[in-house]
Amino acid sequence: MRTIVVDAALVLAVLCEALCVLGVVASATVYDRLHYSGATTSVAPFLVLVAIVLRQPHPYTSPVWNGLFTAVTLFALNNVLSHAIARVARQRESRDVKL
């Protein structure tokens, strides 16, 4: 039963990523692309973390901590990077970029 849940979490993570990639490819503006690229770090890393936690025999092993750190870092830093990219894109649209 545990392996079925692990496999289901990994399949859902891959489907989430594939859906976000399709959204990025089909988007018309840079802001829409940022929206879909931001969604890649919100669900899928935590589904992979769930799979790692269920796969490990002891919850305090190194892969669990590495997965937790990676998922939280991706979730936290994506907001900062998306904001910075959107800000530069807006400045470029208004021709207000100073290099």
C-alpha cells in the first residue's frame, strides 16, 4: 500500500510539472509565463517530499531533510525571483531600464 501512495505522489508531481510546462509554452505574455513557472514550485516539490518521507524507513534520515530543505527553498525563493523578473519586464515595457 505504501508503494502505491509513493508512486501516486510521484505521478501527480510529474503531471503537475507537465501541466505547468504546457502553460508556459502556450502563454502569450511574460506575466502569464511567470504565473505558470511559479506554479511549478508550489505543489510538485512537496509531492516529491511526501514520496521521500514515505519511502524512508526512519523519518529523520538525510534524504528527508534534504527533500524538506529543497521543497521549502524552492517555494520561498520562487516568489522573490518571480517578483524581480516581473519588475524588470515592466520596466522594459515602459522603456525605463537603466543599465
